[in-house]
Amino acid sequence: QVQVVESGGGLMQTGGSLRLSCAVSGDIFRVNTMAWFRQAPGKRRELVALIDYNHTTNYSDSAKGRFSIWRVDAERSMYLQLNSLKPEDTAVYYCNVGVIRLLPHKYVEVWGKGTLVTVSS
């Protein structure tokens, strides 16, 4: 089994900052690409940022310049720094990871349950 747990969400005013964390655990051989998605009320889930095994990053247009993603492989963790928050950033933020399991030795994609970020105007 592989578990993914997000934390760090909360209520913030416009212009504020938050740091989200994602912790991965279980029978893991290797953690490949890690990503943050978000889903606002009434909207589809969308990619915010991702970081691959080589630490190459990619951001959505709305995240560029305001959000930063990084990972600490030794901890099997990933972070998302949210700066200059706007009300339209309000959403549930989900961690998504691609993992190669130990046994059986296969690739699986796992989602966390999400953490809510609310930005007030």
C-alpha cells in the first residue's frame, strides 16, 4: 500500500502565503513524478505544478511567478509554497504521485485526500 497525505491548508487573506506539504509512505521502490492539483467549487480539477524524478518543474500559467514546488527525496515529501494568494486560488489542493512499488514491482498513481485553501478578499 502507498499512502499520500497533504497538510498545510487554511484560511488566508489576499496577498498572504501558505506552504502545503505532501508526505508519501508505504512499500515504495521509487517516487517518480509528484504533482499538485487543485479543484475549486464547481470547477474541474486542474494541474497547478509538477516536479519529476530529476527535479524538473512545470507550472500552470496561474501558478507561474507566485508558487514554488520542490521535493525532498530523502523524506519522500513534496512542498508547494503559495505566495501572493488571490481569492481565485481558493480550492482543495491535492497531491498526486507516481510511485514504483516494491512488491509487486509496478507503477501506481496515488492521490491524497486534499487540503483546503481559502483566500479571503
